[in-house]
Amino acid sequence: MDKPYSPACERNRGPILEVLKEHILPTDERLLEVGAGSGQHAVYFAPCFPRLEWFPTDLSSQLLGMKKWVDEARIPNLQKPQRLDVSKDDFPKLRFDVVYTANTLHIMHWKDCKSFMKLLGHRLREGSRAIFYGPFKYNGEFTSPSNAEFDETLRARDPLSGIRAFEDVNNNMMKNGFELVHDYEMPANNRMLIYSRLKFEKHK
Ligand SMILES: C[S@@+](CC[C@H](N)C(=O)[O-])C[C@H]1O[C@@H](n2cnc3c(N)ncnc32)[C@H](O)[C@@H]1O
């Protein structure tokens, strides 16, 4: 099997890194990456935060390819790829300061997005951050014609996938105990949403 390669990861990693630098704190110890795909983001970002243990995860189908990137990179603070399906599994039994995920919410089915947000609410403690990168629509409108076309392509392939409404994501995150601290406009009609876990309360 060849090493998987995502050209989009090479294009978006610089702008994403600039935002991560604003929201990953020097005291943070662990970051969980959900839906890490090829692992290209993990091998690029992890060395930029050498004191942070970076845990890349994805469905088992992605792990072999990701392992190729991770093994080759030999980065001390980058952990081995682990299986994590947010619709079935809990997070690894560790305290995470940050959960980062890129381009996943429009791929996961909405019920799985909701399970993911519920897990975030259960497992992150006050002040921990959840960071979502990808396309979103606002007030029922796509942010560009290309995003509308992308949404159609996604739905033709899998009717339960598709670009999510920011309002749905935001309402679910609030319900699970988070506040939105930043919504960045990113290149290529993407967004980067930064959430912070509020004081812990038991959420449904
Ligand atoms: C478009 S790829 C994004 C990969 C990478 N983060 C990037 O930005 O290039 C979407 C990823 O979400 C993962 N994914 C889909 N459903 C998932 C689930 N239920 N739990 C965890 N990951 C999931 C897929 O396996 C895939 O790797």
C-alpha cells in the first residue's frame, strides 16, 4: 500500500497552524485528533508543539495509511495512530486539553456528529478546547458556490453526509456545555470553530 496523500492537507496546514498556535496553551499536555485521515496534519503539527502529546485517531480503515506517515516521521511527541469511531467508542482514557478535528463533520452522519459532541461534553473539563475545521453553512446559505457544489457531491455519494449548519453545530455544542470563543474565516471557504468547555455540569 502506498502512503496516502491529501493535497488539501498541504494547502491548509499553514493557516490552520496559525490558529492552533493561538489556542494551544504552553500548559496543555494532550491533544486528541479525531478523523486524522492520512495523518499528514498530525506529522506537520505535532513537532510545532513539542511539549504536547498528539494522539491521532480514525476509523480502523484509515490506520494503516496513517501509520506509514507517523512511522516515517519519527516524532517523539506523536503517538501511534489509534482506532476511534465516535459513533461507537469512548475517547482513550486520558485527560485531553484539546480535541482537534478537520473536515470530518460533513463526512460523519449527523447522528454521529451529535454522539461526538456529546462525548466532548462528557470527557473535556473546564477550559479544554474543541476545534473544528471545515466548511459550514450559515443561516441556511453556503458561503460559496463551490461549497454548494461540494455539498451536492457529498450527498450524491452518501445522502446522510453533507455540509453542516453552523447553527446546528453551535446549538449542540452549547447543549453539551461549550461556548464558542472564536469562528475564524479560513482560506478556500472553510471555517475554524474554537469552543471552550464551561464549568462542568452533567449534560444529557
Ligand atoms: C475528509 S476526511 C478528513 C481527514 C483529515 N482530517 C483531513 O483534513 O484531511 C474525513 C475523516 O473522517 C473520518 N470519519 C468518518 N466517520 C468517522 C467516525 N464515525 N469516527 C471517527 N472518524 C470518522 C474518516 O475516516 C476520514 O478519515
